[in-house]
Amino acid sequence: MTMPFAGGIDANANATLIFSLVAAVIYAFTLDMRPTLARSAAKTLAVAMLAVLAFMQGGPLLLIAALVLSAVGDAFLSRDGEKTFLGGLASFLAAHILYVPLFLRSGGGLDVLGTETWRGAIALAMAAFVVVMLAALWRRVGPGLRAPIAVYIAAILAMGISALTLDNPWVIIGAVMFMASDGLLATEKFLVPAIAPNRASIRYAVWVFYYAAQLAITLGFLLS
């Protein structure tokens, strides 16, 4: 069986990656169940193990820190309530902010967005996406959430655009999937009626896009 890191399936790096994947699958199967400590642990460990993997492989400190903050955000969002939602929002805001300098340090600078058409086109699409998302949410959330959500959306855009400066397709794909996941999460939480039959499928899509994004970004840095 071909593994991404040397040493086969018994190597610590590959075993940690498998642990992360198993935790992600377990959480997917328990996604529609009521919040429990076991369910929260599975969600948190999925990305926490990516942070451990990045540390073991000598990955960038900013990558490790962003993954740790994301795992903390997952722990918050695995529970119900507005306070835990705001805790998750703050954690992921910090993670997105850390991804920006990580991507910019590894990329070719923002000038490439103007010199390579495909990068500029994706950047414009990202900007249009966040403007539409902010406009839709502004009418649906309470006044107390508007400022935090606006700041978070700005951080999402900065993360996505900074990823476009890299020549690493896995990181770029990961950033795009991260933005898609956040958009779907906002749609499920604020825009779709509570009794809508498609809410469950949206929650699954959020998790798949989110975990795949973190996995792509992590492996993009560790295997490049």
C-alpha cells in the first residue's frame, strides 16, 4: 500500500495521518447525532492529528498553529449554543489570519495576481463570493453578530487570495474548499429554514469540504 510518507503504514507520520482520517470518518457518521463528548472528540481529533503530523514532519510553525486553532474551533462548534459558536468563530478567525502570512511567505507575492490571468480571475470570483455572502447574511443575523461575521468574511477573503500567490495546487485547492465550507456553514446556520429537508446534506458537505481543505493544505506544505 502506497503511503505519502516514507516508512510504510507503520511509520509514525503515516499512522498519524490514518488516525486523522479515521476520526474524520467517525465524525461524519455521527454528525446528525446529539452532541456528546465522543462526537466532539472525533471532530477535534481529525484536525488536531494533522497539527501533530505537521509538527512531527517539521512543518512551518504557522501551519501547526493554524491547525491547532482550527481544532479548538472544531471543539467549540461540536457543541450547541451561541457562545460556543462565537468561540468557534474566534478560533477560526485566528486560524485564517495565521494562514495569510504562511501563504504569503511561501508564495510569489501579490503581483502574480495581475500577471497571471487565472489567478486574478479566481481572486475576483472569491471577492464576489464574499460580497454576496456578506449581503445575504447581513439581513439575516442579529446586530450583535454583524461585525464579527464581517471581520471573519474579510479574513476568509484574505486567506483565499494569499493562497493564490503560491505555485502549490494543493494549497490553492484547499483554500478554495475552505471558503466553500465556510459559505455552506453560514448557509446552513443562517439562511436555510430549520425544518428544511436539505440541512443534513449541507452539514455533511460542510464537513467534507472543511476536512479535505485542511488535509490538502497540510499535505501541500509537508509533501512539497
